Amino acid sequence: MAAVRTGGEIALNRIAIVAVLVVMIVFLAPIYWIASTAFKPRALATTVPPTVLFQPELTPFVKLFTKRVQQTKPVDPATYAAAPWWEKAVYDGGERILKVGDSPQLSPYPDRFVNSLIIAISSTLLAVSMGTLTAYGFSRFKVKGEADLLFFILSTRMLPPVVVAIPMYLMYRAVGLNDTHIGLIILYTAFNLSFSVWLMKGFMDEIPKEYEEAALVDGYTRMQAFFKIVLPEAATGIAATAVFCFITAWNEYAFALIMTNRRAQTAPPFIPSQVGSGLTDWTVIAAGTVLFLLPVAIFTFLLRNHLLRGMSFGAIRK
Amino acid sequence: MVVSVLNTLDPQSRAAARGWSDLTIRNIFIIPTVLFLIVFNIFPLIYSLGYSFTDFAANRNVPWSFVGLQNYRDLLADQRIWTNFVITAKYVIVSVGGQMIIGFGIALLLNRDFPFKGVVTTLLLLPMMLSAAVVGLFWQLLYSPSWGPINYILGLRNFGLLSDADTALYAVAITDIWMWSPFVMLLSLAGLSAVPKHLYEAAAIDRASSWYTFTRITLPLVAPILMIALIFRTMEAFKTFDLAYVLSVQPTTELIAIKLYRLAFQQWDTGRSSALAYIVLIMVLAITNIYVKYLNKVKER
């Protein structure tokens, strides 16, 4: 359509683009602030007025991964000269890295990060594989009381975590699953399963039945048709569902706070617990936060065409 | 369509004769999921329903007794619990209201062609994908009364938005609005792009004012999808725990989920907290029911 645009419309469009720019700045400024704090020298993290321009450094990340103590006396020049750059950076801040023999002692952060990875990945694999099978079942076969069953499945997702956590805590305590990886994996699988069923059902419904029916006529069994025809067709949907499940498990806080305290603790309850111990070093907190948020930021970008669908439990497609 | 499904369910069918029957496959695909959810979601709830009628305390090794409806009676008569509900209602109204207005507003802005539209939209969606607990943590830094950039920009000097009893709840709501306006924006954009172009063209030919076009064409057509955003966000805001818990320790920000957490895991009043959990649960299920009805409505369009 070749609409003639009036001068007024063009002006309006220009104003809108400026407004979009302002919105972008407002919404991205908080993220920029935490990300930039992760590269600031400690003294510049808490200044009045706030420091915007500075020489970025990696010291906060070195500190994030190591155990350190305050230096009481100046470091021996020879030791300082022999130290690698990352150790020098810590010396420069008046601290020294604790060591066992020659290797530096690690802070709890990498441990919590790995816990988050193990728990998020395992629960995602479980929730997506079970969800895919169930979605196929609902999509292709007649199920008695299908609408009620699907409502039941969705309603488990809507339960407030603290409500479920009270009895789960007591049950886990009875069977020794508190503060274990398996305990959290089960909880996150249950939490993501309903989502995975709903989203995958939408994707399954879009795959034409005729594909499998042709395969069945060709002599495939139903199982062969499912694995060789349906699953490859559903690959994109499965990947999108998996990323959503991963992000949910990765971000989860309430269950992790209640069910874990050390061994299986994930990053979300751990990172905030570092604040408030007297002299909080915000550069280190920011470094931990940035590393933790990075995977989600990358996934959001990869998922961009599926976000609408995922956020509406598969109800709205585009 | 139904006929073909029924045919394949016939145990004598050709496909069924080779390998597992469709009936078996359907059952082994669906039953484990349903069982899993019953064992890890429904069974615990039945368990805690039992506890809600007792004076059980999980941290003490003393015998507990059955108290009937006492916990429910006490809770509903407790002025402080009502205060928590009022705080929660205020929080839901402010934060969801803000998200609806800002989210829809941004969607109206973005609903046109401009360079890098895809990148801009994706970047704006980032906040809602982040962990609420970690977002709460870094907003503490932004809100810091002594050196936070927000106080500096607003010229608030040493006024702690998060530590003042009157402003703390609004400060938490603003963070929530920052996180979730993009969600409303995302749904609104989908709604806006589905409005048929010819309606606008017809309105332009009739020289309708832009206000008329907006209220008579745009709004009614986007309304169902806005309703979904509204119900979903209301339900989520009602359940809010992590963001408010990490951001603020003020009693004026003690949402019902935080009260529940403290009652259960700090005061260890297991019986009473189970009863409160049930009161909250019934409210959430009521909203869920409305939500699903709307989802199905929109799906059918």
C-alpha cells in the first residue's frame, strides 16, 4: 500500500523514536549499572556522585573466585614482583589470597555456580523429556477428561512455592533429601513439568498428523513414527521449551532458600547472602551477579522469537 | 479427525499389531507425568492440610495435638494477618497497574517501523528473564541512600527509599514494574499487530480522530490479550516473595508470602502456617481458574 505520509505523521514518528530511545535508556540503565560496577576499582563503586567513567579492571572477578584476608603489613617486594597479575591486583587492594600449598583457595562462589548448573540442567532434561511424551499423548490420543487433566497440570505450576515448601521440607527432612542436589532437581522438575507439557502440546498440535499416518502405512510402528518423524519435527519446540525450563530453574529462589543451606545451595540464595556483612565489597557482588545473569541474557537473545509463546504457556502463537 | 483417533485406538488395527498398542503408548506417555505431579505437588498439600488442624511445630520434638479449626479461626481473627493482606493488595494494585500502563504505552510506541526494532524489543525484554532475587540485590545498590545513582539523580540526599516505612513498598513495586512491564509490552505488541489494517484505513477515510480510532478500534481488539496479561500478573504479584524479601526488611513490605515464610521457617509454627498456606492456596486457585478460562477464550479466536 502506497500511503502518502503527511508531514504531521513523519513528525509524530520522529517523536516516537526519541521516546523509544528514552525508554531504552531507562530500562537498560540498571543492567548497565550492575555490569559496570563489576569492572570498577573498589574505591569507585561507592562514590558520591556515582562514577560513570573509569578504567575497567578484572580485579572483582579475581576476588570473586578466591578466598582472601586483609594484609596487616605491606607485602614483601620480591613476592609481589614474582606474583602473577591477578595476585598483584589483590595485593594492590591491601589483601592477600589464601593458599593451600601453591594453589589459591577458592571462594564458595564457583561451587554454588556449579550447583546451579547441575540442578538446572538435570531438572530441565527431566521436565522436557517427560513433558514432550505427555504432550504427544494429549495431542494425538483421546484422553478422558482431557480439559480437566490439563487444568490440573497447569494449576500445579501456579502453586506459590512457599505453600508447597512447607510440607516438602518436612517430607525431605524425613527421608534425608534436604540440602541435596536430587531434592532440588525433583522440585524443579515438578515445577517445570506442567509448563513443559503445555508448551510442547502447542508445538505437537502444529505437526500434521498425516506425517505419522503416512509412516504407519509404510510399516513403522507408532513408537518408530514418534521417534523418527515427530521428534525431529518438534526439535525447535523442544529446544525453546528446554531453554525456558532452564531459565526458570536457574533463577529460582524460594525453594532453594528453604531446602538448601550449603552442600546443594544454588547461586540465587547465595549471592544476596553475601551482602550486609559489614564492609560489603559491591564490586565482587556485582561480578558474581554479572556472571550469573550472563547465561540468561544469552538465552533471551536466542529465544527472542519464542518469548511470547513461552510466556503465555503456548496459548498465543505468532 | 476424532474418527481416525478412534480407529488407531482399535487393538485389532494394523499399527497396534506391530509393537505397542496406541493405548499402551498413550498411557506410558501420560501416566508418569500425572503421577509425578500427584506425588510431589498434591500429596504434600494433603499432608499439610492435615497439619493445618494441629499445633505441630517442626523444630520442637514435643507431642502435638489436634486443634480442629482453631488455626483458621485464629488467623482470620488476627489483625496482623489482615495487615499483610492489605499490604499485598496495595502492592498488587500499584505494581500491576504500573506494568499495564507502562507496558501498553511502550507497546504503542514500538508498534511502528523503525531501525533495529527486533534488537530494541529483545533488549527491553531482558529484565523479566532475570532472577528476581538477584534483581532485588542489585536494586539495593541502585537505591542506596548514601551513594545510589537513583538518589543522586532524584536529589534525595540521604533519604532511604527502601528503609523508609512509607516509601519502601512503592520502591519494591517500582522494581517489579521495571521487571514486568516488558511482559505486558510483549503481549500488547502481539495484540496490536493482530488488529486488521483495513479497520484503520476505513477510519482514516471517515476522518475519525485518533482518539476515536484508539478507543473504538485499538482498545476493544487488544482487550482480551490485555486481560490475560492483567490476570497473569495479578496472580504472580499476589505470590511475590523473592523480590520483596531480598529488597526490603521493612514491616510495611511484608507481603503475605513473606509472612507465610516467616511463620513457617523462622517461627516454626508449622500448624498455623499450613493453615495460612491453605488460605493463600484457595485464593491463588481462584485466580488460576479465571486465567485458564481466558486463555482458552483467546486460543479459540
